[in-house]
Amino acid sequence: MKASIHPQYNPIANVVCSCGNSFTVGSTKDKVHVELCNKCHPFYTGQQRFVDSASRIEKFRIKQEAAKPLKTKKDEEKEARQPQTLREMLEALKK
């Protein structure tokens, strides 16, 4: 193995959960922040709980709302470019 390329291993790293629980593990970082641990995870607690700490659903909804005007504009442009009937297609070929 090459020397001086591996990170320094810390056998006593502190892990802090968003629920307030903390415990020690081995890691390359001195302090690790996590969103879920065995004290608050629904699998271990047996309680149904919706976990969306990063607001991913709300961000997705905002992106969808922002894309609606662009989508309708693209659809209108697409419809304007394409002939609607066989007669219009044949007339477009004659031009």
C-alpha cells in the first residue's frame, strides 16, 4: 500500500442524531451528524412516522409548479408547428 494517502482513522468519533441521542463509533471524522438513529428510527421504535427532514417533497412540488408554464408553452409551440389534418400536411409539402 502507498504511504500517506489514507485518511486518519479515529476510533472514538462522536455521532450526534437530530433527536439528541449521541454515541461513539470509529470513523475518519471526529464528529458525525445523522438524521436518524436507533432511538428515533421507525423500524426500531415501532411507531409510524413520516421522515422528510430535507423537505424533498416540498422541493419536488415547487419544481413541478415552476415547470407547468414551460410545459404548456412547449406543447403550444409543438402544436403550432405540426399540421393538424392531411390537407394541411399536403399543402405544407407544396410550399
